[in-house]
Amino acid sequence: MDSRTGKKIRLGRLLSPATGRTVVVAASHGVMSGPPAGLRTAARMRSVFGELGAADGVMVTPGMLPLLEDFYVGRGRPAPVLHLDWKNHGRRIYTPGTDGRSEGVLAQLATLDEVAAAGIDAVMTYLYIGQRDSRLERDEIERNARIVRDAAKAGIGVIIEPRSALESEGGEHLSTDVLSLYCRISADIGADLVKVVWNGSVDDFTPVVEGCPAPILVAGGPGGDDALSTLRLAHDSIAAGAAGVMFGRRVFRAERPAAILDGLRDIVHEGLSVEQATARL
């Protein structure tokens, strides 16, 4: 027996064998920024999760898993994905200081042995690059490389979400060149999937996909109030060559999360147009 078999089985639950694509819901924002709108209370989490059964995978934090573990139990249930990191990048309260750590730091929340014992199919970890303090970038590369090695031994899939530590300073840090750089780094470190922010258009995003050997999932970013924009982003992502989407707020903040998920599956797995998917909401 070989841990590669375990990873193949786990990734096969996350990525559809028929399409090679996936629709993942990211519901783990609280560990980074506090209670998120849409998932503020335990009761609300249980209610929303009751509408997420059509997802291919749903990502939670270690502390959410015991509360919601029954959601994953049974045939045909979404694959459990674990948000492996804490980070202080980008939060609005107690933002990092100006002592050389203003570009943020990260910490791992669980060992890969613990993750495997909990029945998790894949973990997601961030990879921040471009820090003015090069030691922070070196630490990020070493941390992600170690996670990839540990996950391979445990037979667990790894999703890396690369980001620029300077992206809040201007659009040049979200350019096609920057995204292409950090997506390729993520793939070459050994990511099984790469989650990445959208940079504005199919034409701008296609080169990012072409330069990344690992399948790419597009992040949803802010949203949840406009179903049409959510479906359009998913359609554009697939048109650019992405292997799926990993949306959070666009799903769990929606008035009808289950309907949004149905529309996303229509686009990602069935190849429907935005108009066709919208008509079926």
C-alpha cells in the first residue's frame, strides 16, 4: 500500500472524476477575521450547512469540525477540506504593526497526522510572497514545502492559495505577471490545486492558468448579494481554463445558498451559460 493511493482517493472525492472540476465552499473566515456575516452563530452555521450538500467540498477550521462533523458523514456528502492556517494579513481589527512584520505572519493550526485522523480529504494553506522583509518570504516557502511533504506522507491533498503580501498597496500586485509568478511557485512546490484571486478578465487570467501545471480554483472574494455576478465569475473562470471555483461569501451570504450552489454546478460541471444557469435558479 502507498500514501499516493490515499491522496488519489481523497482528491477523487473533491474533483469530479467525470469533469475533473470542483465547486468548493470556503466557510472558514472566522479564524482570520472574527465572526463573518452569514456564519456568525453556531445556529446559523448549522442552518447554512444544511443548504451546502450539493458542494463537492466544504472548507472549515479545526474548531468548526466537531460542531459540523455530521454534515460530512454518509455517501455522497461533500469532501471535508480543512483550513490549515491562521494569518493576520488583511484583517480590519488589530492590523499588523510597522516593525517589519506589517506584511503579516502565518501559523499552522494542526499537524497532518491530526488532519488524517480526522478524515480530512484536503487542506488549504496560504503562500504569501513579495514581502519587503525577504526572511518572511523564505519562511513561507519553507513552511509550504514542509506541509506538502507531510501531506504526501499522509495521503492528503494540498490546496495552496498564493497571495502578494503587498496586494493592498495597488493593482500592480494583482497583475497577470504577479499571479503567474506565485501560482507557478505554488505548483512547483507541490500543490495539488492552486486557489487564486481573479484578476479581472478571461484574457488576463488565461495566461495564469496556462503557466500553472496544477489545476486552478478561482476564489470568490467579497460578494453574496448578487447571484448574477457570482455565476458570471464562475463562467468566466471556466472559460479561462480554471478547474473550478472555491467561493465562500458568495455562497454562504446568499439568500438561498442551495440555489447558488445549483447554479455553480450547472456552470462548472454541466457547461451551461450564465443565462441558462440563472433560469434554473
